[in-house]
Amino acid sequence: MAPSTSSAVTLNINGEKHTLSVDHRTTLLDALRERLDLTGTKKGCDQGQCGACTVLIDGRRAVSCLTLAVASEGREITTIEGVADGDRLHPVQQAFLDRDGFQCGYCTPGQICSALGALKEHAAGWPSAATADVRPEAGVPQLTAEEIRERMSGNLCRCGAYVSIVQAVAEAARAGDGAAADEEAAVGEGAA
């Protein structure tokens, strides 16, 4: 008897559980788009290089085209559809609108999910390749344009809206500790 090549998985997406049978080779991206009709997450390169498919898994950024659906079971997945609070946009989404951090909009869902993860990493004091002093005692690095560019470097924008994207991420970061606390709570709600 040949081993089974599919399994039933329960995915916790945007606070809702979805049980489906998937081939073991099915990516999270394909499960989201083709099986659950969550088409906000975009398929770009399908090789993990463009960031269009970025989602948050347990509050951390992940390219869903390289993540297997079966490996995502039991984890909290947040897609662009789960970022806003009803009709109230998340501060990062609002900043992208206010700063014109998009042109065609195709990469925007991945950019926003990546920005959420990047801001959370920054607030936790994680250094980037642009961080001058990576010693823990140096504290949280200043969120300069160079820091933002480095932290967002895994997300490509073919339209070239990078200047506005950096401004949007900076504006969202400046929204204050209240917005950062709301963001951390929204992103990490199911992670415990």
C-alpha cells in the first residue's frame, strides 16, 4: 500500500479555523488563494524572492509560497484580510494610503504584512544589517530610512514606490506607542 500524499489540516487564519484536505506539497499560498479564496495574498515569483506573498505566522513574517500548508497547522496565520479591525484600517494600512505607498497595488498586501513584522522586530530591539551597534546594551536602534529600507528589502515593488513605502513605514512607527501596542496585540493574539 502506497503512503498517503494528502492530509487533513486545520489552519487558523485571521482568527478563524479552516479544515481542509491538502496534498502534502501544497503551499500555504495556494491553500489561501485557491482553497480558501483569500486572494489578498499575491502570487509573484513563486520562489520566495519578491515578498508579494508575505503573511504573518505567529506574528513573524513568512513568504507563503515557500511555506507548506501542512507545516502551518496549529500556528496563527494573519493575511492582509485580517489586518484591519472591521472598517477601521490598521495604522500601517492608513499610512500606506496617506503616503501613497503603492501604485498598482499588487505588492501592497505583502508590503503591509512585512511592515507589520518589521516594526514588531524593531520594537523588540532586533538589529538589521543596517544597524550600526548590534550589542544588546545599545538598545533599540533608531528607525532611520536606511533601517526601514533594509528591513523591507525582501519585498519588491515593480512600480518603484519605495520612497513612499519607506515614508509610510516611518509614519506608522511614529503613530506612537499606542499604535505599536495595538499592533503587537493584533499580530500576536493567537500566538500564545
